[in-house]
Amino acid sequence: MGPNCLNCAASLPDPRPRFCGACGQETNIKPPTVGEFIQQFGGAYFSTEGALWRTLGLLLFKPGELTRRYLAGRRKHYVLPLRLYLTISLLVLLLLRVASPSFNLKIGDEELTGLAGPERKASVVVLEFGEGRGAGLKDGKFFCEGLPEWMCDRFRARLDLDPRGLQREIALWPERFMSRWGTAMFLLVPIFALLTQLTHFRRGLRYTEHLVHALHVHSFWFAALALTLLPVPGAGLAFFAMPVYALVAARRVFGACWFGTVWRAMLVAALYGIVLGLALGIVGLWAFFFS
């Protein structure tokens, strides 16, 4: 008999086989090369016939079909919903952080990058929360009225700066926003699933099945968002594809008639739009005033 397997300690026959008969691990273990590292990272996941490309084909070109197959139990040859969503959303958020625009704040008639001197003053009201409530800079001085003290302290830390310091804070806002928007979207997906369950409760699907649908729809939305960032003709049409995709996917997954699918989709879109708007506002404020 030959040496033992390094993984399970089973005895290996002589001549030594390529793989262990007990656990299946390779028997000729040596430090990996760079090429082997790349092969291990990609493997079947990135190969031409791999799960990733098979999954993306259904996700991008057959709305709802990937979800339908998953719910029918056909899961082995496709990327799992959560892994697919995390992969696509992470890549797109990284792309957005790289492609995020720079901001150039303007005070009065003069840009901060070209101030003539400190004697130039102007009134800037940054935020208003209704009559008698607001915070900002007025004639170069910080003010905060009608708001809790802790909120005023937060605003002062960001706004009671010299113009160039305020410009730096605004320039950092896109990166701070993107770093927190990914977390917000991860929390919003379950809300979308809940809305579809409430509007399709007669279909008898469990909440987790609606969650699979939500993960696939959001994966496509992120992919479409990435397309809009590419310098290709017609990339902006991807925005119009988002609601159409969600509509067709819901029709295929839930099996309702077109009339029922449309009114349910409109209700989900209205409610989810409100949630998205609130989330955008909260994350935007948090990124600027509380980061």
C-alpha cells in the first residue's frame, strides 16, 4: 500500500491513484500556481457552460423563467437567488462608486472653486422641514430652528464650515451614499416580496417563494442599471425595461391574467415607490449629516 490520503487519512493503493477513493480529494497535493488559482476561482461558475452564464441567460432574456424553474425544484444548474443578487448588486454598486459624479457647490453667483476672497458672503438655506423649521447657513453663519438639539448638533458638524470645507463634505457624499445604499437595498428586497405576497395572496405561495421572485427581479434591475452606465447607444432604454420586466416576470411566475397582473403590478409599484423614496431620503440625509 502507498501513503495515506492527506484529507481523510485513508490508505492509498500502489500505484497511487489521482483521487482518493474514500473522499475524492486529489492525492498529489502541491502549492497551487497562479493559473490554478484562477481556475479554482472560476471553475464551472464562469465557464462557457457554467451555472453563471446559464442563469444570466434566463434572468436577462426570459423574465420570471428563472424563478419558475427554481420554484419547480430545478435548481442544480443555476446560481442560487441570494448569491446571484449579492454578486450582481455588489458589482454594480462598485461600478456606481467609481462612476459617481463629482459635485461643485455654488454659493450665490460664485463657485467654491473660484472664490475671490473670504469677504464674499451669501445666504444658503440647506434644509427646510416646514414653516419655522430648518437648518443651514445664513450669511455665512450656521442656524438651526425648530429641530431637536441632537439633530442641530449633527447639522452643525457638517455645515458650520468654511466654504471649502463644505465643498469637501459635499464631494464625499456620493461615496458615502453608495456605501450605505447597498445595505438599504438589501433590506428593501424583503419589503418588495411582502408587497407581492399581499397582492397575490390567492396564489398560495409562501413568503420565501415571493422572496425568490423579488431577488431575481432586483438582480435584473441592478443589471439594467449597470447597462445605463455603459457608453453604448440606447443604454438609457434599460430604465424603461425595468417595469416591463417586472410585469412580464409577475405574469409568468404567478400565472394571473394580464388584467390582474397589471393592476397588481401598479399597486406594488405605487407602494414600493413610496418606500424607495423614503429610503432614498433617509440614506441621503444619513450619508451627509451622520457619516
